[in-house]
Amino acid sequence: MGRLVMCDHPLIQHKMTIIRDKNTNTKQFRELVDEVAMLMAYELTRELPLEDVKVETPVAEATGKRLAGRMIGLIPILRAGLGMVDGVLRMIPSAKIGHIGMYRDHNTLQPVEYYISLPKDVEERELIVVDPMLATGGSAIAAIDMLKKRRCRPTKLMCLIAAPEGVKAVQEQHPDVDIYLAALDERLNEHGYIVPGLGDAGDRLYGTN
């Protein structure tokens, strides 16, 4: 079973409280999502493999460390996932970006895909799927399905907030994928929204209704 990792650093928790506040405006919301994604990237990259490397300092030769193994790929689920990409890129600037376009049908609550674009070397990269909300889990499961069908290797799912129902669904369908969260909320309501949640992340990121 994939791990459920809670990113509970005090700065993340402080910023998440402001993100949840309905009075936080679009500019502030967008900046805070970016900042939390950057902070979460520390936790996501904690176990990246390293190798020894020799460097010359101004004084003498030293043995340092550099990243080894598979490179990273970020796969945001459009559109809300885009709000987290820049924050992660500041920590992992060599990552390549793919995009999966998907929306949730408000009647069936099922994901509908409309677009996918991936880096040419995507099969060689360790992939992190990015989406602010993990509600029913449908979009995340569909996105991971799409990647696996293309012989890709999604290993992590990064979300700001999740409902227990969504976590359970992803773990059952993709037990090889670790889930990283800033908050695990109470439940889903009858409309499939996370409670207490933060509303619709895409609308709040881009100022739409």
C-alpha cells in the first residue's frame, strides 16, 4: 500500500489556514498555493537518491553530494494543478512538465478527460501528479491510469487537501503511489465537495465562478 504522508510543517499549516479563508482574494490565494507547493516539495524530495561527487572549493578538494537516479517529471491536472507547478519548480528546476486536461462532471462526479501532453522522455522520469484537491479521487485515478497506459511511472500524488474517501479510492486503485497532503479533511458533502475544504480551487486560483 502506498504511503500517506502529511506535510505538517508549521509554515504550511499557517498558510493553509489563510488559503481556506473565504475572504482571501485571488492574488493572495494564488501566491499562497504556490508557496505551500514549494514547501511541500521539500517533503516529496526527502528520499531522492544521491551520489558522491568531487568538487574544488577555493581552498581544497571536497566530496559533496548530487542528485542521482531518475529525473523528475511534474504532471499537473488542468486547470487547478497549474497553480502548484511553479512552487515545485523553484525546488526542482530541472523537472519537465506534462499536462493532463480533465474536469469533473457535476452530475455524475466522474472525470472527463480532454487533453494530454507529456515530455518525450516521460517514461524515463519519476512522475509526480499534482492537483490541489483530492475529493472523490476520480480525477487522480484517471490521470494515473492514463500515465500507466503509456508505460509511465507515476510514484507520487501531491495535493493540498483531501477527503478520506478520495485517499481510500486512490490507495485501492493505485497502491504503488504515495500520497502527499497538507491537510486531510472530514468528509465529502452530497455535492462531492470537501468539507470544510476551501471551495473550488480552480475558481479561486483564476477568479472564475
